[in-house]
Amino acid sequence: MSNTRTQTVSQNQESMLKPPKRYKVVLLNDDYTPMDFVVTVLMEVFHLPHTQAIAIMLMVHESGRGVCGVFQKDIAETKCNQVLERAEAAGFPLRCLTEEE
Ligand code: TYC
């Protein structure tokens, strides 16, 4: 049985050896957000080229959801919040979430 100190040390060693968890930013479809708004958000928040932003938007439109990118946790959450803030500011019900890979 390990005491608190050895447990902390071994947890730290483990986190040093393992690659950090990665998180998908997932965009969800809705019936109201305009396609060009989604494309602009994808280009500006995820720095995607126009062709790729259109491809992801159409994937979400046709299948219900799509992955915008995969990042470390804090970056994924920041990008997700940026999408939600832009949608709310523009009055669109665009939804976005993060998911462990
Ligand atoms: N379904 C929307 C429309 O027809 C477009 C859309 C695409 C909305 C992707 C959200 O994440 C989304 N205007």
C-alpha cells in the first residue's frame, strides 16, 4: 500500500510518461444557423481553409455532427466557448461540445 507521498510521486511520473489526453471539438447541426455563418466560424476559430470549412459544415448538416479539430483539453474548451459566444452574439442556436478522444 502506498502512502500519499509515493502515490503523488507515482501519479506525477505517470503523467510525465503518458501523452496528455486529447479532446475533439464537435459541432452539432440545427435547422436555423446559416451555412455561411458556420463556415466563417470554422475558418476563424479553427483556422481552417475555406474548402475544409465547407466540407465540415456539410458533414454536420448531413450527418448531424462533425469534428472541427482535436486539441489538448484547455484549448478544445476555449475554442468550443468561442464558437458558442459567436453563435449567441449573432442570435443563432449553434451547438458545440468537447469529447475525450
Ligand atoms: N443545417 C443548417 C442549415 O440548413 C446549417 C448548419 C450546418 C447548422 C452545421 C449548424 O453545425 C451546423 N442552415
